[in-house]
Amino acid sequence: VMDEAPTALLLFDTNWQYRYVNRAAAAQLGTTVEALLGNTIWGVFPESVDGPFWDQLQQAAREGKADTVESFYAPIGRWYRVDAFRTPVGVAVFIVDTTEAHAVFDELETSQRELTESQRIAKVGTWKWDVASGAVAWSDETFRLFGLDRSFEPSFARMELVVHPQDVGPMTTALNVALRGEAPYDMDIRILQPHGPPQLTHVTGEVLRDASGSATGMLGTVQDVTLVRRADRELAESRQLLARVSTIAGIAAWTFEVATGELRWEPENWALWRLDPDHFVVTAESFLSLVVEDDRPQVAALFEASGTNPSAGYDVAFQGRTGTGELRHFRTVGEAVLNPDTGHAERVVGLTLDETDRVRAMEERRDMDAKLQQAQRLESIGVLAGGIAHDFNNLLVGMLGNANLALSDMPPGDPLREPLLGIEISAQRAAELTRQLLAYSGKGRFVIERVNLSRIVEEMASLLNAVLSKKAELRLALKAGLPAVDVDATQIRQVVMNLLTNASEALGDGPGEIVVRTGIQQVDHDYAEHAVDGATVEPGTYVFLEVSDTGSGLEMADVSRIFEPFYTTKFTGRGLGLAATLGIVRGHRGAIKVYSEVARGTTFKVLLPAAAGAQDAVDLAVPGRAFVAKGAALIVDDEPGVRAVMRTMLSRRGFDVLEATHGEEALTLFETERARVTLVLLDLTMPRLDGEEVFRRLKALDPSVRVIIMSGYSEENVAQRFVGKGLAGFIQKPFRATDLYERIAEALGPS
């Protein structure tokens, strides 16, 4: 039985050796029964000798029973209550572990201290009344609120010494009503103070009942509400005043209590802010949540400044979001209300006005003025850009045409063909730049062409080598026979240049390799949905451009941000190149995939949709269609270089060539040579008479005359001006001989 007992039992003989130890004792002492039996107490626990426990054992041996001892045993870190008795063979010891009881007691003591401190901070006292005895217990804070000390013995009978005589009767009635369960005990009573006027106190209580439902007592709180009730009275007066002001001015008033931080709205505020009073709790914080984040600090400063500088009024404009989600402009004005005795700010009264209509009208006027100025600037720049493009196109006609003519005269193996091809390609690139100028000026647009991606990279090879680091090795792995892509060639060249520049910078000052690959890739639904970063592409056949470097590589955090504008991992740079690249690729319904490993390099893979129904791009260098040259061709252009190169082009195909430097000369020459002229090549932009007016007069002279318009503007821009007027064709400057022959063949019809 003793072995299974929960109480620890130890038996010592007269030599203080352990003669019996039950399991509970061994467990409490953190050892085993075997380790204790036969050993002396000092052999196992030497620290227990010369302490309270040892004194207790000695007392039991002398007197038969020792006093109960409760102490903390440090080696084990626990509390024990010990009883010791003398036996015929020695001393018996009973040990009870009281550690948990001590913890509960300490927690209860701590809670009591915290409760007392909380009541002091909150200035809320508690009381308890026992119905049977009439005894009343008060907390320390209740004594303080009543102005009494602990020498006063509270009871229900002595409450008349504390409560104002006029309030004793109502208090007694309220208590009886609460005991009957008819209403809660909640009222204001006046408490007599030893010194000074009565103090207005708010008292609440809850009835305590036994199992049968009979009232056994009450437990409640008491709080000084003198200042609160005074504030309520003053608030009612302020509300009346503000209501009158709001009615007259048609604005919404509010009040902010400096001491409590309470914000109160007059009814007009709900309509002003489009809010439901049943679902929005008005506080300074909730009001600030309506203010846009950028304006919030200056509005919040109003509440803070009202206490530190009460004499200063304020007037602040801000933006706020109403309950319906609409962003509107508001203005709030107000001033502090001072206490006449202290001169301190007690509250702030303010008015809020909705100025959205006025502000928007001002913004519209400013926007209109700004747009007008911007339009004037852009118009000036556009005129300049258009003029430059027009003149530059005329120069390019000579460059491109002469290069093309020279190439047509050279045998395939001539060493001069390569430099002339370079001139021709450069002129074509310059022509693309003029198209961008025309697009900027509003007189052109970017042109989508069907091109071969590998061919674009090949044409750029020498230029790419020039912009790369001297230690970088460029290797091209371009697939032949790629499907064509419908792109703006100039923008795609910019993509290639941006990616090569980025790869070169990734190599830094050290050597490395940059590989440019092109190829074909089938994109399925899974790849389109999960593998392409930040873009939505349709499954299908894509042509890819891949630029790889052996540079420093990127961290994963950088890979996710490299396409953000102005984000760069380099020491210098604007961080715009990759952002522009992504915009161009997405504009072509493509996407970019990035692969990177730190210290191993980075690969950018650009995917562009293959053109529908075309396996390869059209070779722009194919000869023009055949036609039979009859009679004379009239060239009308104010630029001598244009006329010169066109004269050569037309003469080579068997035309007699007539030239006019302006519209009036052209009309005179046409009337004279009408029988010979079978074709007119007419510039659109000329002095005196423009091409459109010359065309109209030519058609009046001879409705059957075939006229090809020449212009640096795109065909779409020009064609709409000649719809239904019998225009034979259009050619965009600059052009090659083959381009011109193609247009002439179309204008003259089959040979």
C-alpha cells in the first residue's frame, strides 16, 4: 500500500540511513529507490544537512514529532511540505510537493496587484455587497474615489454617510429593483466628500444568485464622472451652435475633444462623406482613414497642434475617399475652444466643405492650358521632324538608288559588291529612321514587314561587333530557312542591340563569350501558361532569338525585377534598355524568357509568332516584274539628286525621260509632250503647287494618264487622299531600282 501511495514516505534508522523509500519519494527526489536504500541522508543529499529539513529530523528524534516545515529545495527547484515522526527504529518522514500550489498562489497574488493597479490607472473602483449580512467590501480605488481611508468600515447601513441625502432613496429603490431582476443597477449618484463639493459618480452592479435563483449579493463598479457629465452638457451646447452654423452655411461641422481625443460629427457629415451612421464609427483614426495617404500627415497634424498652439486657427485642403469609393476634394477650417479659467484648449470646432467641383474646374483649366502649350510645342517639333524627314528621304533616294544601280551593273564576284551592299543596307536603315520621324510628326507610322529574323541579325553583325567589349567573343548560330515574322524591323533591331549591349556589360572587364542563336519553337498550352514570364502568348509556332553570355549571372530576386523601368544591377546605366525591350516584344505579341545562374551567365530568349502562311520572308532584292517601256516618263521632283538617279533608272529600262522641277513646269511640259508621255512619277511635297494639286490638273488634262505618287509618307497616309481618283500607284521614298520597276509594272499592266 505504501509503495503505491501518492505521498512520499521515507524511513530513517538511528544512524540516519534510508531503511524504506516508496516510489513517490524516489520520484519527488529525482532518483531511484535502489540509490537511496542503505545510504545515509548526507551521503545522498549533503546539502540537506544543517538546514531546516535536518533540524526538523533532529526535533522529531528528540520530541517524537516535529513541526511541519514548508521550504524550497534549490537542487531540485521545487517546494515541499514535510512532516516528521519518531518510530521505534528511527524517524518517518512524509513529503508533499507544493510547487503547483505555490505557483497558483503567486499568480493569484500577481493578479490581485495588477487588478488594483489597473483600477488606479482607470480610476474605476469595485465594491461587493453581501445581502444576508449587509457587509460591504470596497477596493482601494473605491476608498480613494469616496475620499475615505481604510479606517472607515463600509456597510449598507452606513451608505447614508457617504451618499448625498437626496440620492439615498433613489439608490435604495434601484438596488431593490435590481435584486428583483426587473432592471440592471446603473445610475449616477452624488458622493459626499470630506472636503469640497459632492462628486458625481456613476455606479453599476450585477446581482449574484445561488442555485435556486435567490439573490446572495451584488458586485459592481464605481467611477468619477464629474468631468464627463460636465463635458456632455457643454457638448450639447456646442452642438446647438454648430447646428445653426451648418444650417446657414450648408456645410458640415465637427468637434474634437483635446483631452480625450474624441471626434464627433454633426448629421451633415454623413451626407457629405456618403456614409451610413449605422456602419461607420467616427473616431479620429477612422476619419483619417478616409483621407488619402499623401494628405494624411497634414490632417493628423491639426489634431496634434490644437493642444500645443490653441490660439492658431487652421485651413487645410485635402483629398478623401467617400463611402461610395469616390475620390473628392475637401477643405477643413477650424479653431480651438479655450477654457476661460486655464486658457488651455478644451476642444476644436471645425467645418468641412466639399470643394470637388471648384477644384476640378481649376484643374480642367490648368490641364487645358498645359495641353495647349504642349500641343504648340509638339506641333513645332513635328513640323521640324517632318521637314527633316522629307529632305533626308530625298537624299536617301540618291544614295539607295545609285547603290542599287551600281550593284545591278556588277558581276556576282566583283569585290566592290560587298561595300555597295553595305551602303544599300545603311541607306535602308536610315530610311527606317525617317519613317520614325514621320510617325512622330503625325505624318507616318511604323511599318510592319515580313522579314527573316536570322537575316536581320546577319545584317547587324559588323555593327554588333563594334559595340561589344573588346574582350568579348561574339558567336552567331543562326538557323537557315526560318519562318518569316511580321515585325517592325527597326524595333526588332533595337531589341537585338539592347540584348547584346546588356550581355556585353554582364561580362564586365573580363573575357567571355556571347552567343546569338535563332530557331523555331513550338509553344504548347503548358509552356504558354506556365513557362513564359509575365506574358500571355497563344500556343503555336514561334521564331526565337536567344542571346547568351558567360557573365556574372543574376540572383533570383534580380531576375524577377530586371524588366522594371529604372531598375538596374549595374553600377552605371539608366535601367531602361530591358524595359523598352519587353515593351517592344509584347507589342509584337511575343514574350521573353530569362535563364540565369550566378557566376555562370544569363540567357534571354525572345519568342515572336511566326507569320501565318509564310515559310520564309520575301527577298526584297528580287528583280521587278517585266514591263514594256513606251514613250516618255515625266519625273516631277524639286530635288536634283532624286531626278538624277531616277533618270538613270528609267533610261535603263527604255524610257525617254522628261524632268520638271516644280508643278507648274510639269503641267506646261505635259501639255506640250502629252502625246509622248505614258507615265508620270510625281513627288507629293513640292513648292508652288503640291503633288495633290498637280495630280488633279493632270487628270483634268488627260483622264487616262498614269501617275505614280512618290512620298516619304506611308502608303496608308497617302492613299486615302487619292481614293477613287484614278491613281496608278504609290512608292515610298527612298526606294531601290527594283522597287521602282515593280511599281511601274503594276501601273502599266502586264507586258
